[in-house]
Amino acid sequence: MTKRLLVPIDGSEQAWTALDHATTEHPEAALTLLYVINPVGGTAGVSAGAQIADVGYGEEWYEAAEQRAEALFERASERVGDREIETETTVGRPARAIAAFAEGNPIDAIVMGSHGRDGVSRIVLGSVAETVVRRAPVPVTVVR
């Protein structure tokens, strides 16, 4: 039985390390790469009283985020060589979006990078990896 692994990517070194781990440790598994467009960062600089005419800014931001996802998918494809990968983009808060994607799709496990935060910064900032581990309906491997 071929496993289907979900590997969230965001361009960080930890995400590339997780992709490398997934490809070497699970050579027969099907890979789905997921890029999460976080809407929280997309409205920076837009005032609460923004008019409907300002929607163009949101569209530009979203298009830029989609282009970033495509560039990351290209880089990932080059990194894994001839191995076939499936790519997906979704919108949401990263931890919730990753867990929801795993729940709504035929995913057997998640392999993701850790930012390695600890102490106060981990408590204050939270940890995407930690939240995914708690919420995901499948096993999660966190790669340092």
C-alpha cells in the first residue's frame, strides 16, 4: 500500500529539510505539497475603514501569494528530481489549514518542519507544528 504524505512548504529551511526527509525516508510514498496563503498577513497596511474600491489591493496580494506558491512548487519539483508530486494551495491560518487539509483528503501522514522555537517565544508566538500535531487526524513527523 502506497502512503500519501502531506508536506507543507513555506520556503523556510525547515520546510525544505522536511521535504528531503519525506523523500528519503518514504521513497515509495505519494507526496502532496501544500502551501497555505495566510490571510492575516495579507491585509497589512489596509485600514479598518477601507472602502470597497480598495479590493484591488487584496487581489494583488492574493495573486502575489499564488505566484510565490508556484515558485516554491517549482523549486520543490527540482529538489525531488524525477519524483512526481501533487501540489495544493489553500487559504487560512497555517496550522488549522494543514490539519483541515489532512482531514478532508486521503492523507496518511504529515511531514513538516519545525522552527525550533522554545521558551517564551514558543508560548507567545505559538507553534504551527505543535498545533498541527495536536489537531491532525493522522500521524505527524516534525523534522528539525
